[in-house]
Amino acid sequence: MNRYYYDLHIHSCLSPCGNDDMTPNNIAGMAMLKGLNIVALTDHNSCKNCPAFFKACENFGLIPIAGMELTTAEDIHIVCLFYTLEQAMAFDREIEKHRQKIPNRPEIFGNQQILDEEDRLTGQEETLLINATDLDMAAATETVRKFGGIVYPAHIDRPANGMVETLGTIPKEYDFTCVEFYDRTVTQTYISRFGLETMKIVCSSDAHYLENISEAENYFTFDDDPYCGKASAKILLDYLGSPGRKEPTPR
């Protein structure tokens, strides 16, 4: 059995609330220094820094996953992860149709920088990324799955944009197979209170600053060839997307 330390919720400098130091190479470098193996980039309502992130992870020997933190019409955050970069970028183009076209004001909300594999600025996202899309939860989850992605509620233990705080529960009709926590110490309380016994549990940082990227604490174990790139990422996503709390289980 091989152990994979992970952080599946990280924001780059494309997210307006992300620090400008959160470049693809800086994220990958910090993840490597912290002993992580699998990392996902999940900017708000955009995947446009994922191509550069994939290059950076390759340079640092990490397994990258392309993702997005999507804001639904209910103002709930959901994590969307994809098997391939191509799937993520196609999903990004679809989500552009559903974003509110409100101009960003960098002096208030922060920069929204698009970078290349050398962390050179190639553009700015002109419309604000942190607004809710026009996709309600049902439409959002259906769209993620249509593009081949895995979807689950983000940081259900936080009051801001968390599903439990907004809806009071984790509705069964959305067929979630896992949920994300910010604070790993409260998982058992939520599992018991909200009937999450069959859900996989993901604990990620939601990092907006380099120092907040997860330490090598949370992991999955798989019986596979260790650290084999796309194959390892597929095993993880297959596991997260399958129903039931089956082995292997996360710490």
C-alpha cells in the first residue's frame, strides 16, 4: 500500500482573494517542500491557471489535478476535479457562459492574474470571479459530471459558502460521494450529525497564501505502483467518485 499526501483545494493568484505570491510554480514548490504528493488547483469559477500549474507540478515531481471551486446560484462552494486538463479547460469554457459579467476592481477585490509555465503574466481576468454563477446546485452538479468531473461540497464545516450552513444538510438528491472539511478535528461530529457514514472524507486547506497549503498530514493509501502520475490521479478520482465508504480510507 502506498501513501499519498494531498491537498485538493488550493487557490492561485487568479482568484482575487488569492495572494499574488500564489503562482503555479510557487504553489508546486511549496507543496513539494511540505511533502505533498497530489495537489489540485481550484480557483474560483476558473481553470485558466491549470495549464501552467501542470507544468510546474511536472517540474517538482508532483501529481497535479485540474479543478475549480464553483459558486452555485445558492452561493454554495463546490469542488470540481477532473481526470484530464482537457476536461477542465472545456468545463472552464462552459462556466464562462454562466458567470456574472461584473468587472473586477483589483484595488478592492485583488488581482486576477493568468500566468504561463514560467510564472510570467499573460493576462488578467477582467470580470470578477468570486460571484455566484447562474447554475443552481442541481444544474451545477449535472454540468460537472457531463464534463467527466468529480464534484463534492467544499468546506462543509465553515459558515461562509458552506452547504451545511446554507441548506442545513447535505441533500441526498445530488448523489455526492464525498464531502470536504477545512478542520479535520470536527469530521466525526459532522459524520454523526448529518448521516455522512457512507461518504468519503476529504480534508483540504482552501489555501490562499503559500504558508496555508497543507502539511503532509492528510493522505490516502492505495495498492498501486507508487506516484505514477495520471494513473495515480485516476485511482484517487475513481475512489472519490464511487459510492460507499470502501477501502482504502483516508486518514
